[in-house]
Amino acid sequence: MSLFITFEGGEGCGKSTQAHALYRKLRRKNLPAVLTHEPGGTTLGEQIGKMLKRKTENIHPQTELLLFAASRAQLVADVIQPALKEGKIVICDRFSHSTTAYQGYGRELDLATVQMVNNLATQYVKPNIVIFLDLSPEQGLARRGKLLDRFELQELSFHRRVRQGYLKMSAEEPDRWLVVDATLPKKKISEIIWEKVNHLLAEKGYL
Ligand code: TMP
């Protein structure tokens, strides 16, 4: 028994808030939940994440892909796989689909190569459900305010490609993806997510 839930979306979509809310709800129900995030979640991953977000850094797309993969490989081996093996419910704020969306569709790196690198980093661990909070980049970036990191500073066309990438992936695997309109009130979004997760918890034998 195990359940792996990931949250995905563009800038300012509210996924971290929803990931935290879901984690708290599971814990209140005394369910064995673990919350982590990318890039980061390990000491090494946090350092890589800081380098990747620094706006003074000139990072080539290939380097970027490999750094995200390095952070992920460490997180999968140290945190995600052990927790899943112990039967826990793992919630991860971003995972391999972020790499496909940002480095594949956004940076326009070869999608097959991105997939190969993702497989290496994840050791083929896949989320049971990907919760995608969909929002236009205009609305997402407006929510962010002025303190922008290296990704938020990318041109609008980059963010549009990222969103299109997410939409394409969700259409390709509709059973794995829950697409939620991120303009809905926070409470409503939490309810939609809970309905889906509750169903999965029952299916996996946690309830
Ligand atoms: P955050 O805003 O959720 O903390 O994520 C940090 C940034 O890193 C965000 O702009 C998305 C980007 N990112 C990628 O480009 N590729 C990846 O694989 C991951 C995990 C994040």
C-alpha cells in the first residue's frame, strides 16, 4: 500500500498552498502523510534549487535539465522511495512533469531526451495522481508581485509553452491527471482535490 500525489502548475497557481492544505488534512486524519517539494527536499537538493532560481545565474538549458534531475534523483532515493516502501502517502510539490513542462516544452529541449533523464532521476517512480492547477501565465505572474526569480522573469511566451505542455500531458493521460481551474476560490479547489484524494485513499485501502 502506498500513494504518490504530485502537484503541478505554472507560476502563482497556488499549488504549494494546496499541497500544504492536503498534507494537514491527511495528518489530522492520522494518515501517514509525507510532504516534500522540488527542487529541494534534501540538503543537496535545496542547494541546487537555490542555484537554479538565482536570477544572476546564466544557466544553459541542458545544465538546467541536469540540475533539476540531480535534485530529483537525490529526493527519490532519500525520501520518496523509502516513504512509499513504508506504505506512506507522499505529496510532492512539483515532480518530473515540471521538467517536461519547463525544460521540454518551455526551453524546447528534445522531449525524448527529457523523458530519458526523467526516468533516470525517478527510477521510473510515477505519481498515482498529478494535480494540475491550471491558470493563465498572465494571471499567475500578476499574483507573484515584484520579487521575481529566474523562472518568473522569463518572457510570457515561455510561460505559455509551459502551460500548453501541461495541458498536452494531462490530455494524454487523463486517468492520471486531475486538472483544476486555479481561478476558483481556494476552498473550492481544496474540495475538488479532496474528493479525488478521498476516492484514491479508499481504493488503496487507507480508509
Ligand atoms: P517553485 O516556484 O514551485 O518553487 O519552483 C521553482 C521553479 O523551478 C519554478 O519556476 C518551476 C521551475 N522548475 C523547472 O523549471 N523544472 C523542474 O523540474 C522543477 C521541479 C521546477
